[in-house]
Amino acid sequence: MELMSRDLPRDDRWFEAMFVEHGNKVLAYARRRVPDEADDVVAEVFATAWKYRDRVPPEPLPWLYRTAAHQILHSHRSSSRRTALVARTARLDEPERHPTDVAEHLVERLDREALVARVMTNLSPRDQEVLRLWAWEELSTDEIAYVLVISSTAARVRLHRARRRAEAVLRDASPPARLPLTLRSVVEEIR
């Protein structure tokens, strides 16, 4: 993004461009972690970005995610992944308004979401976080390392181990035969 250049002043125009480009991504990140407090988290993240605008790197998204992660950790208002799943499924239209084939697709999607929720609840918070950053936020291992304040090697190892554990839980979950038994396909389906 042109406005993120180090050469341009960190003024209102720069801040607005950063918010327009990344605000919804940070909001989605926060909603998946603390649905009821997501707006407050985003407000704090961007207030911090403004306050420390000279420290924000030219590519601000990993920095914004890291700031959001810190804000969530320091607020004593965390919610479970299951709450987010319930909120997302509640927003779906009523099944009787859809043709049968669409309703069947919705049921399958809900099955997949329930399966992912079951897998995630059986993982440690550390594994859950690295998988969320990889699958939902679509961060590279270098970006994950930055957000989690660990080395790139540690991020690669942590992601590899978390994926392996998640796939083991997925295999043990005994889903209906029509659901695939790969973590990536399940996660990508509900992205």
C-alpha cells in the first residue's frame, strides 16, 4: 500500500488508509476470539497504532494482529470458540427459506463447523492460537512468529505440531462418512 511507505508522514490520511485496509481484518480476528468485546479490542488496537504510529511497520497487519493479541490477553474478557460458533450459526437464514439443496448444504456446513469446534476444544490454547493465525487469518509462519513473539523456526515447529495434533483429534472424532478427514479441507470449507 502506497500510504504505508516510511517516506510519507504518519498523519490522518495515513491512519485512515491503514484503518480502511486492515480494520475489518483486525475486527474479524477479534470477533473469533472475544465476540462480545471485538469492537472494544479494535478501538484499542487502532488507538495504540495512532499513539505509536512511528513504530508501526510499513506492512502493519502483523503488527496490528500482535497488538490485538496483547489487548485480548490483557483484557479479562475472553470468550470461548463455541460462543463464536453459536453467534455465526445464529446469523444464518432460517432453513425453510432455502431450497432443499441449499438447506442440505447448510446442514453439512453446520456439521463441519461443529466438527472444527470439537477439534479446537480438544487442543491446547497454544495450538488453537497458531491454527487460527494460520487458517483463519492466513498468516505466513514468519507473520505468525511476529504475532506470537517467537522465532520463525519456533512458529514452523509449533504450526506443524498443532496441525498434527488437530488431525489426530479429527481422525478420532469419527465424523459422518461424507465429511473429509483432513484438517485443511475442513478449515478451508468454513473460512
